[in-house]
Amino acid sequence: MRGMTKPGQIVNVMKEERCFPPPAEFAAKARVGSLAEYEALWNEANHDLEGFWGKAAHELHWFKPYTKVLEWNEPFAQWFVDGQTNVSYNCLDAHLSSPRRNKPALIWVGEPGDVRIYTYQMLHREVCKFANVLKGQGIEKGDVVALYMPMVPELAIAMLACARIGAIHSVVFGGFAAEAIAERNRNAGAKLMITADGGWRRGRQIALKANVDAALAKSPTVQKCIVCRRTGSQVAMQPGRDLWWDELMEQAPADCPAVPLDSETPLFILYTSGSTGKPKGILHTTAGYNLFAKKTMEWVFDIRDEDAYWCTADIGWITGHTYVVYGPLTAGATSFMYEGAPDWPHRGRWWEMVEKHRITILYTAPTAIRACIQWGDQWVDKYDLSSLRLLGSVGEGINPEAWMWYHRKIGRERCPIVDTWWQTETGGIMMTPLPGAIATKPGSCTKPLPGIVPQVVGKDHQPVSAGAGGWLTIARPWPGMLRGIWGDDARYKLQYWSQVPHKYLCGDNARCDEDGYYWIMGRIDDVLNVAGHRLSTIEIESALVSHPAVAEAAAVGRPHEVKGESVAVFVTLSSGFEPTEALRQELKGHVRKEIGALAVPDDIHFTVALPKTRSGKIMRRLLRDIAAGRETAGDTSTLEDHSVLARLRAEEE
Ligand code: WTA
């Protein structure tokens, strides 16, 4: 791994003394209603991990019971060995024999204002039909289906249809460009692709199909493409390859029993950024993931039948997978889903929907909260937010000031806030203040969920003392853990299991205070967190270097008020190219084309040389200081050529 800080070097600069106990009224009704109850649960799980999860697993439907809870051949886990279940069954069929069958499973709002409501029965029917469509196109158990769609109900329907027949979905976030889609398709060996004629974003149509067309030209394994009508815009349909969703659905029978699947049947691949330029396909499987999604949904959100629960994440990210689709549906909840941007047609759009749909639980990201702060309180004050009872945050640490605003303005000082720490790899929430049990300290994700055993370790790989920083590891397996990197066991072992023996290395620095509260202190590798999205610096650098004008590039994160971090790049030019504004714009366009809008650098610094160590490693630490306009605080003794630093500073002036 490049650019790692050593665990002993991490200095904690944050001191947060505020502490908010769970509101008594909330605690009185909560599933886990006191610290003592939480501790009893956690101790029970820690004492008998397999017994604990084995008991919980009775809540899923089993076509065939499992004979063993956990088979652990480090680093490969098998949960609920010999058992057979089906995620789509647990999300849908399981509720059809109860009054929930007529309860909304999904309430969806399109950006233009159209609303669609699917009860559990209605969603079940659509999923069965679409599963038959997939079968009709030759999709079988084990085939990979790639999804590149806007936030429309059909995306959830397609995922559940895959799960129903044992196909593996690979959702690619709609902000990625053709190159990125094609790379993922090739890596996954996708056989079929599903997309839409477009999606709505700030009143404009996103041309998804055009991106897919360009991607499919470079995705040799994809044979068919199903296109869902959303915007009604004209798209090119390639005969023999492209098919309309609605036309296929008209013909499809509504009967499609869920296939009994072995517990470890792959459910989905989701690509995320790591410390190399190549995205890694994180693999999640059936039973363990499903159970973890359900239990975390119940513990963390204390979800109730009467809740209107809204997770604002795009389904293209893990948060959308687990907490828009699988968690809420397995728990029998009503999941609210919104297609568009929070500031369209006005900056109060979210709060207007909270008022109108009487949202009770809101789960969002710090970057969205910071944007709302910037837009001004008037957009919030206009609406009645009294339906809210619980707030959540995910994706990055929530700065104490944003936390306080969320608490005061959105929660009106009544709602607990669950700051949830987890990763694509962990499948579900790992640490968070259970809202009826654990007092919150703004900026801390507090304590681990039952069955989760975090440890902060030092240079010697031993647990460090309270208050000291180190690498965050997870000491025991959990049902939602990734089962590997798609097609790359060696990378899986190297990345997560080789540096600290016998523990999962998650890639974050953290410290644990005297009260057993965890504070996440940022990544240990070259992964940026831009508006809650994981980006690898190397991916951005590779994209830049693929442009003829660029000789060498270094990407770093720079603090940003709203996005948390923004991308700044330092670029040296090939001979014959001049550092002009036009070139700067061209390079931005190039990154947009290669990766997608989410990776476009805010700043491009042209320079004649990059600071390097004697062994030739780019010293990103120094570039980070320059990008942030800070003095260089750290050690520069390993710098090969000191004049480079002075030159870089001069170039900034
Ligand atoms: C960061 C998103 C601090 C962290 C679910 C992690 C957080 C990475 C928090 C995973 C939080 C996520 N506090 N940092 N509450 N939540 N992170 O895979 O660095 O997109 O490793 O999963 O985001 O990002 P990913």
C-alpha cells in the first residue's frame, strides 16, 4: 500500500466534550432501550458468537436449515453452512402472509414530482415478472447482470429479480462514465446490462443509454441490454441487442417461485476504490449479508411498521444496497426513495418531502448536511419536520458543527442521531450509537454493534491504550463481511488480511477513548472521500496520464467546506505542451470522460516537477499541504530535491 502513515504517528487534535444521552421518550420504546441492555447483547455475542448469530438467523426463511453457523478458514468465511434461503423471498414473500402485504414497501418520488407506491404484494409481482424476463433472456444462476440506472423503482426490482433466481448483480453508479462501466463489465464478466433511456437530475435528462452504448462497445461479454423508459427521450436501440423493459414485462408471467439458494451463493458485486488504480469488486453473498442487513436495520434504526424511512443514498453505493433495498425490505419497512437532486426545483425539496410524506427516519450523508447549512436555514424553517423521530449519518465523519446543526435544525433537539461507521466491505453498519441506548458525542461513531469486535492496533499490531491512535481492525468475523474481491483472492488477502495477522484491516485510522467510544481519523491509504464517495488517487492519476499532454500527475485531497474533501491534482506536462487555461479545462473534461463527473479535480496545478523521495515515490503529504495552502509541517528530510518544494510554492503565488 502506498502513502501509508505509520500507526504510531497519528496525532489526535480533536477534543469534543459534549455528550447527549438518548431521549427518555425514545429509549422507553426502543428495541434496545438502555446501555445495560446494549452491553448485555454485546457480551452475549462476544461470549458465544456462533450461538448469537445462529439464534438471530431463525428470523430468515430457510428452505433447508443450516447445520453450522460459521466455517472460518481465515480469511474465507462461510456462514450458515448447508442452509438454503433466498434474499428476494426474505424481502418479499415472507411478508405476504401477514397484513404487511398491503403496506407500502416502496414509496418513490421522481424529480419532476411523480409518485409511485408499491405495496409488498405489488413489488412481489413486479419482481416475479422481471425474474421471468431475465430467465427469458437466458440469465441463469451465477450469471452477472450489470445495472446502470437512475434512482427508479425498476432498479430495486431488477436487483430483487436477480436475487430471486441466483443471478449476481453489479450496480454501477449512474455518475460513472463509459470507460468505468466497461472496465467493471469486463472484470465481472457481465452477461446482460440493464439501463434506462435517461434519468432526471436538476431538471435535465441524464443520457444514461448513450454512456451504455459506448461502454458496450468495449464490454465483449455483454450480450443483451434491457432499457427501461423513464424520460421518454429518443435513444438508439441496437436491433438484436437492445430490448425495452415494458415490452418484455407485458409478455412475462407473474409466477416465479424464489429459488432455494445455498447460503454462500453470490448476491452481488459492488466496485469500490482501493489503493491501486484498478477498482475492486467487493463480493457479498446470500444468507449472512441478508441477516446482517436485517439485524442492523432493526438495531440501529429501531425500525417500526408505522415508520416512513428515508435513506437518501443512491442505490449505486453500498448504503443504497443495504439501507434502501435489502435492509428495510427484509425488516418489512416502508422505504422511501427519491430520484433527483436535493436542490431542485428549490433548496427546500428534501424538507418539503419530509413534511408531505411524514418521514420519521432520515439517513443521509454529512456532505448533504453541510450543503444545507450553506444554503441557509430559511429552506428548512419553512417546513414542518415534526414527523421525524430519528436521524442518521454515513459516509464520512460528521464534523461536530454539522452534527449540532443537524441536531438543532432538523432534529429540533428531539431526535437521536446515529453516526454510522461502516464500509462497502462490511456490508452493513459496524459502529454507531444505538439510539435508545448509547449517549452520543458529536463526531464519534461511538460503540460497536453486537457481534462486532473492533481493535485499534499500533505498530506492533497489538491493541493500543485508550486515547491513542492506530489502525482500526476487526478482530472477529461477522455475517455481513465481504467474502472476497471478485476474481482476485490474492488481492483480498493482501489488502485486508496480510498486514495485521488474524484481523480484518479496514483501512481507517481510529482511536478509542476512555469511555470505549471510537473516533475515526481518516484513511491510512491513498483513498479520498469526496462528498462521501470513495475515490482512489491512483485512478485519477492514471486517467490524467492517459492524456497526451500529461507527463506525470499526483492527486491529493484538499479540505472542502461541503464535499469534505475535493480533488486537487499536480501535473507536469510533456514537452511541447503549454500550461494554459484551455488545457486545464481539457484535462477536467478528460477525467470526466474517463471516470465520471465525481472524480473531476477542482484544482489543477501545473508544475515543472513533483516532490519525490530518493526512491522516486511522490510525496503526496507535501502536496496536500500545498493544495490546502498550509505551511509544510512534516519532515522533509527524505525529499530528493529540496528546490522542488520552493518552486512549487512559488508557482502557487
Ligand atoms: C468512511 C460507506 C467516519 C471511512 C458506507 C470508511 C466514515 C469509508 C463513516 C467507507 C463514519 C464511512 N465516520 N468515516 N460514520 N462512514 N466512513 O465503502 O473512511 O463508500 O472506510 O462505505 O468511508 O466508504 P464506503
